[in-house]
Amino acid sequence: MRAAFVHQATVVMKADGDLRALGAAVTLGLCGSWDHPPPCPLAPHHTRPERNGDTVSLRIIFATKPADEAVVRGRIEDALRQGSLIGPDGRTSRWEFLGAGPGELDPSEAEHARRLMDS
């Protein structure tokens, strides 16, 4: 049975950087590819970036077996530590990883978390 978790991360990305690249990097880290039918087998997830100048805060909601929580968190951080991603269009997005750690599920995210757990 899956449980819902939140992982928060902070990166620096130039204002013209593609925020979608951060979610794509997380997807690659968790799924190995973005070319698979949803949901991600290890951890269905959703990444929400919020930009404040060049600083981007990410909230990653994911659902996985409690025994896999540490593996998922490690893969998320490893993906973001890479600092770049070449997208399907050939464009390279770059960022600097500042840090990450566990977060708390906000009550407003509860329904989304339930959908991830049920997927």
C-alpha cells in the first residue's frame, strides 16, 4: 500500500530557464524515461515549481510504499543535483541545486495525494 510524501527542493535557475525541465528531471530520476504510460511505477508524483527571481522552490508530492520512501527521495535529489537536462526539443536547461529535504503535506494537497496513492 502506498503512502503520500512531500519532498521540497531549492534550485537557482536563470529567469529565462524552463521550469518544466525540473519536473522532467524528477520524472527521469524516478522513472528512467518520460516515455512510459502513467503512472510512474515506483512513485507516481507531481512537481510544482515556484519562482522568486532566480530562486525556484519545488514541491514534489509522491506516493510510494513506505519502504521505498528513502530511495525515492534519493532519486529526486540525484536528479536535481545533475544541474541540467536536455529536453526532447534538444534545448538544454541548467540550474544549480541548493538543497532539499522532506516536507509536510498541505491540507490543500490532500486530494491530489489521494489520487497519486490510488494510481
